[in-house]
Amino acid sequence: MAPDIAPELQLTGERTLPGIPQENYWFQRHLVAYEYAMRFARGARVIDVGCGEGYGPAMLARDAESVLGIDVAPEVVRHALSRYHAENLSFEVMDVNALSAADGGFDLAVSFQVVEHLVDVSGYFAEMARVLAKKGVAVLTTPNRLTISPGRDEPINPFHLREYTPGEFRSVLEPHFAEIEIIGLFHTGWLSVNERLKVVDFIKVYEMGRLNPRRWTHRLLTPLLSTREFRFGSEGLERCLDMVAVCRRPGGGAL
């Protein structure tokens, strides 16, 4: 479903791009979060804060009244504008800590795998709460520190400034949202079996030499992945891959 990437966007590890076979695990892990957010998008005014390459806003635009994708990188926004076209879809360069948007202007705010990159976390959440309509919903994701960087004080990903446990994620959200529900993203199917057998290593693959058999199982199996290999659940959050927070601002009503 994803188009080939434009040549001006290179895989750096900071953002996930579609159309790259060896990156497909991480792309599907992002894509399934957008599938989850689709349940809130029908007829909604949507903002995607830190939208990256643009595939997510284009997906949400299928059901939404309007979608605005924003990113701080001008080259990323240029790419999105050239790649994705719909009457109800637009992209703009913006700082996630200073959104050029009216108070209460959106029914749905999504922001996936962004908070772990930021210095001013409080300002980021405050801006998203500000632009939400009274009954608006924010859907936010971030990787679980307990599983992405187990046993480490510093994130394994050099682009991450801070990673969170489920409890820490809730704590940084609470000053800005009145109601917060956190669920987890987990492996299912053969990925859940792989957690025990370790046939494929999705984190350390780029460090593997040509003689490492896991390098070749990765090349063989990763392009076959889809969002069906992931599931959402509320039990055992300490073991989840990513945390998904569904939030409403003060006075927004029940989830």
C-alpha cells in the first residue's frame, strides 16, 4: 500500500520510511498505530504532529474531514507535498512545541514516536492539548524503555533523548490531559514465537556481519511482515513494545 520513497529522503534511523524491505518491521510497527487511530478519524479534523514521510496523514485522510501533517524538517514536508495528494490533506513545516493552529481546532491529534526525541516534553503535550476541541482525542505512541533498551540507562537508539516506562509515560501526560488510557502494542503470530526463539533480531541487525545467520533470516522474513503480526492489549504493559495513550483534555468528557 505504501509508495516508493522519494530519493531525497534517506534512511537515517531517525524516522521510518515505507518501501524499504529491510525496514519493513519498523514501518509495520508504525503503520498499525495509524490503523488504530483510524477509529477516531471518521469525519474529524485531524492534525498529525511530527508526521514524518507523510504516509500516515494520507491514510487518515481517507476517512477524515481534513488532515494537517506537520513536521519540523522542511525537506520532509516537501517530500510529503510531492508524494501525497488529496483535497482534504495538507502538510506544513511547524515546530511541535509551537503549533501555528487555533485553540480547539482539531477533533483528533495523533503523534507517533515523537516524544522520545524531544527536549521540551511539557510544551509538546501542552500544545496538543491546546489545539484539541472540547471533546477531542489525542492518540500518542512511544516505545517502552523496558523492551527497546532493556537494562540500559541510555536509549539504544542514538536519536532518542529519553525513553519511558508505562508509569513514566502516564506521569508526563497527566499535567496536560484529564483522562488517559494506556494500552500496549505486542507481537502476535510468528513474531511472538520469535521472541522466544530469536531467529530474527530487529534491533541489532545493522551491526551483524555477513556470516551471522540472523542477518540472512532478517533479509528473508522481514519483507513478509504486515500489521497482522501485531496486536493491542491492556495486560502486561511492562512487556509491550510501544505504549499507546488515548487522551482527552480537561473538560473533554469520558473516553
